[in-house]
Amino acid sequence: MQKPSVAELRPVVHPPGVKDRRSGEHWGGRLYMREISLRIDRHLVNTRVTPNQLTYVMTVFGVLAAPALLVPGIPGALLGVLMVQLYLLFDCVDGEIARWRKQYSMTGVYVDRVAAYLCDAAVLVGFGLRASDLWGTGRIDWLWAFLGTLAALGAILIKSETDLVGVARHQTGKAPVQESASEPRSSGMALARRAAGALKFHRLVLGIEASLLILVLAVLDTVRDDLFFSRLGVAVLAGIAMLQTVLHLVSILASSRLK
């Protein structure tokens, strides 16, 4: 069977609104990965590979970010970025293949969400272990592994707080939440939310952004010839994750999402 062209694929797999989803589309997808994924799609749409299988592959790449980051120096940081970018690629491809074939699956949606949790956690736990200097000649400092795990816990809790809105609404017979409901009812809270959104510091605990930050810090560590910048980064990410866990919870409770 002839492979569809990118032009044939685009209107089907990228229907209006896919790239514009406020909370469902990463900037990396909009900026470059959706164009790369289209080139992969055309080689997969006529094969026996299912969208769910691609979602499992995506999950594996996300989890592999943790052991990749255990490789010392810049090579490990580059491997971590590569694993996360492959995660993002297959996160685009699985849904696009599903739209082309009209093979929609509740299992696929569920595994996709689990993969998002695992990827963020893997990057942050791997970062903490990396900062602990597992392969160094001195004493392993487990404080940084603890802080990395704390950051991972915060990242998971933030995602859980969002997902549990849907659970609460479903269990009380409410319709799915609309984007407009996320705006806090208080003008002061709304202003604070917009300020936090403009700074986007909370995005640093997401797997994609965190992996890029880790690469930058690995370069700085190489110049300095120690782990000072990585350890500073782990501490900052743990602080951001804990702070954002509380702020996000307050934001949800102050909005109309649970009304």
C-alpha cells in the first residue's frame, strides 16, 4: 500500500485545535516535533504497529531518562535529553496514528497519562542520583538523591491535582471542566496566577524542560570540574516542585473547576 504524503496526513492527524490546546500540547510539539512526527507517521500508518504499542514505546523512552542521566558528565546529560525527546516524538506519533486509523482507545489514554508521570519522575530522580556522584571517588551524598526524589514527588502531585479534578467531576456527575473554569474567582488570585504563568518557573519540573536544564548545568559543571551547579539545580527544582504543589492546589480550589 502506498505511503500517504505529509500533505495528506496533516489535515487528518493535525485537525484544528490540536496544536492550540492550552494544557494538552507542549511547546516542543508546536515548535518542531509535530513536523518531525509527520515524517515518521507516513512510514507507520500502513504497518501492523498499533497506537497503543507506540504509547508503550513512548513510556519506555521516558523511563530510560533516569539511567541515561547516571552516565557521568555531558554524555549522560545528552543521553537524558535524547531519551526525553524520543518520548516527546512518540507522544506525538501515537495519537496521530490513532487519528489516521480512527483507532481510539481508553487504554491508550490511560497509559499516556501514566507515561507523563513516569517521564517527569524519571528525569528528576535521575538528576538527584546524578548529583549524588554515584561513580565518584568520594562519599556518595544521598541528600541530593533525596531532593531529586522530592522534586519528582512534587511533579507527580502537580499532575495528580489536575487529573483529580476530572475524577471529582466524573464521580459527582459533572461535565468535563472547561478551560475558562481554570481562572480563579478572586481577582488577586487571578493576577498571581497570570504572573506565575508569565514567569513559567513551574515548567522547570517537567521532564522536557528539566532535561534541557540538566544539560546546561552539566556543561557548567564540566567547566568548574565539580557538581556544584547540578546540586544547586536539584535544590532549586525541589523547592519549585514543593511550592508549585501548594500553589496549584490553592489555584484549583480558588477556581470554578470544582463547581
